[in-house]
Amino acid sequence: MKISTKGRYGLTIMMELANRVGEGPTSLKSIAERHQLSEHYLEQLVAPLRNAGLVKSIRGAYGGYILSKSAEQVTAGEVIRVLEGPISPVDFTEEDDPAKRDLWIRIRDSIADVLDSTTLSNLISFEDKGKNDNYMFYI
């Protein structure tokens, strides 16, 4: 399963908002400039996040976006599902071999478990301890 730029940039937006809790609304322009991303593209991504109730928009000269819930209550899984759709490494059907179907289900559930157990708070407080194993997995 490959997460597209929608999911990756969506997490970037959400992490920026989580980092700025208490500072008032954050503009997409400031996020775009900080991460060298297209403001127009971020506008397209924030709409489904707002519709899903993950962010609130604040209008006005000093407007922007804020989180609708605390960073501890929003998971990476919620953000990815809103922007990418259901989490599944492959589309499996009832005709598939039962052993392969079980494998795809276990992979899907493992990915979902990691995403659903990782909050925005976890992401913004992450500290790289220099443990870089450089594993490459091919599925």
C-alpha cells in the first residue's frame, strides 16, 4: 500500500495545526510556505478534513484553520481514511484463494492498527533517537 501525496500532505496540515494549538488559526499559506507546498493543493485537501469534522475554519483577516479536537484524539488513521479512502493493500474478492485473502486481511489490519494507534500528539512529539535501520520492504 502506498500513501499518496493527499495523505502525506494531509498529515502535514494536521501536524502543523496540532503544533500551533493555542496560537489561534493557522493559514494554509503559512503551512504551504513552511513546507514548500502548493497552497492551492492544500486548499483541496483541507475541505474533506473540514467536512469530516477534523478541522474548523475561521474566517476573517486573521482566519485560518484549527483542530476540531485535541491532538490526542485525532489519529493518523482518521486523516488517511478521509483523504485516501479505505485502508487495503489490495482489492480482494470472495473468489480469491482463502490463504491469500487471509494474508491481505492481516496486512490491512496491521496497517490499520499502526495508523489508528498513532495520534497527532504522538507525531508532533516524536524524537528521532538516531536509530535508522534503513530496512526496505517490498510487497
